[in-house]
Amino acid sequence: MGSKGPASFLKGAGLMRPSGMKMKLVILLLAWIFVSFGVLAFSFLAVDKPGSQPEAALVLAFYAAFAACGGVVLIVRRMLLAPMAELSMKEDMLAESELNYRTLSAEKEFSEAIFNSTASGVAVLDENGKVLRMNQSGLDMLDLSAEDAAGRYIDSISDGLEEMKRIIPNLNREINIKTEGGRIKPIGFTNSQLMDHDGRQKGIIVVFRDLTEIKKLRAEISKKQHFESMGKVMAGVAHEIRNPLFAVQAIGQILEREMPSPRHQGLISAMLKETGRMKALIEDLLFYSRPSRLEVAGLDVDFFFEDIVNSLRLNGYQPRVLFSCPAPLRIEGDGNKLRQVFLNLMDNAAGASCGQVEIRAERKNGMAVITIRDDGKGIAEADMERIFDPFFTTKKEGTGLGLPICRKIVEDHGGRIEINSSKGEGTAVTVTMPSI
């Protein structure tokens, strides 16, 4: 093998890597070492020459040897420190790279958490409408799994979804779709372009939401506003009818006493009966349309229902009544009005041809939950949406104001009333109110 030249030696020692001023200093240091060794050799040769001064030559040799050793030490130091410095620099670069990796990983996990945790559906499509990604909320809304959605064109999932490919910025749109499970859902969505770093469109981002519950809430609000307006009209009409009806009833009572003919008395008695029904209807209308005035007091649910059940039994209530309240429970309310609510519900249960009524009161999440369940004929599905509408009734002699008044009283107490029923499977009425 040939011997290494100066360049190879300098490169191996890490002395060729510096540039500019550092390279010049390295060359100057090597020159200094070579000159020092040259002076040292000259000094030793001069000692043996005739007429020379040995002391001066030795001093010169000492300084030359010192300078040469200093240069060698600096070169050796450079040879040892250069690899160490390079190793330290690599370690610093590795630590910085690891920190950057952890930072990027944390940012990616954070972005994934936002993407998958948002309540709205988020879909990322390519330019042709193919699904690149979709979060879990979106998959649930469309009744899809991640495997079902990946790689599919959005319009192949449901007919209404092709609108998501048409970009109209800053516009909330609404479509009706049929999901994979066969359900019809109203979907509201907005979309925008997905741009790359050069400003070119790479796809479409769609944010969408199931509007089913929102539409139900809007319908409830609209219906409530309609009934409030109708209630004001009914209150005015009822007020105008009540005074002449009272006069008719009073005249009828006078005629009933003074008419000697039994036939005429029978007719007047029938008239008074009908005017009595009209009077009761007008009172219900006025009660339904006016704000409630509650006389609130603490009520022990156990004693409250024990009194109702005993009263029903004394009046010949036919269905068997079972009451249970596993733990002490108290509510705050107007006892007379709440009694009216539960007597009406019990009367409805008896009218459903049931053999048994079960009343259960319990505390759930800080609320008093009272469930009245019967085993009667149930309510037809077509009637379920109308059961709280004023004047809707399936009874021959009903006014259709019983359940609307019950709901009004319960809501005035800060509670809610819900009815679940199926034809032929009985009915469960749940009244939920704040407990104390």
C-alpha cells in the first residue's frame, strides 16, 4: 500500500473539513511545526562546528523543541477533538430530529382526535368525489363502516349525496338521503375546496350534520306557537260564550221548576245537561289558554299516590292498581293540579280496557320519574303524533283537552310528560319532575 499524503492525513484527522480562515490557520500550524523541527536540527548541527557558541545553540534548540512540541500537541488535540465535536453535533442533530418527530406525532394525534371527536360529519373527497377519509360521526350518520366508505364515490352511497360534490362557498344546504339501513334522513351540509401548498385544488372538504332532531324541535316550537295563538282566540271565544250560556242555563233551571208537563221537563233537563257540558268545556278552554297559578308545596310522593289510589278504589275504579316507590321521594308542586293530572291519566288507562295499572315512582339523576303503565289496547301509531293536540280524542264523549291540559300543568311545574304505546301492547306514560 502506498503511503498517505498530507491531504489524506489532514482529511483523516478532520483538518480538511474547515474552510476559509480555519484552513489557513491549520496550514500555518503545520508550517510552524516543520520550521521548528528545522531550527532544532540546525541547532544540533551548529554545536559541532568550530567557533560556534554551544550555549546559544542549546537555547535555540530548546525553544525550537518547545515550539515543535507545542505544534504537535495542537495537531493531536485537533485530531482528538474533531471527531468528538462531530459526534456531539450528530447527537444534537439526532435529539433535534427526535424532538421534531415527537412534536409532529403529537400534532398528528391532536388533529386526528379533533377529526374523529367532532359531532359533525367530516368527509374528505378527491376532485372526482371519491371518499378519501370520513370521520366516525359521518360514518354513523350514513350507517356506514370505515371499510364501506373508503374508496367509494360519494354519490354511490346515496342518491342525494351527489350535491356534496358541487361547491357553493358559504352556503348551508339541505338534502334528504336514504341511508344504507333504509332510513330517510335530512342532512345539512357545507363544503369547500381542499387546496395544496401551491393553491391548486386537490379535493373537497364536506362538513355535514343530521337535522332530524333539529327538525323535530322546530316542528314542536312551531306547533306550540300555533297552539298559543289558537289558545288566545279560544279564550276570547269562550269568554264571550260563557255569559250568554250562563243566562241560558239559568232560564232553563227556572223553566224546569215551573213546567208542569213531564215531557217538557225531560226536554229542559236534557238541555241543561248539554249546557253543563258546554260550561265544562269552556272552563277547560279557559284553563288551557291562561297562565297557571300554582300553589306550590312539598309533596311526599308515597302519601300523595296512596291517597289517589284509595280515592279511585272508593269510587269503584275497575282496573287493579299496583303502586311502588322503592325509596322516599318528594316533589314540589300544586297538589290539586297534579292530582288532576294523574286522575286524568288513570281515567285514560281505565278507558283503554286494561285489567291492571302499575304506578312506579323513583329518583333518577336528581329527578322524580313517575311511570303509569297499563296493559290495555294501546294507541295506534297514526294517533301518537296527535295525542297532545287540543280537541283530538278517540272517545265518544271526550273533549280532547285532557292530555293537553295535563302536559301544560306538568310543564308549568318544570317537568315533562312522555307517552310510549303500541297497538295491543298497552301504554306507558312517564312524568318527570324536579325532586327535592
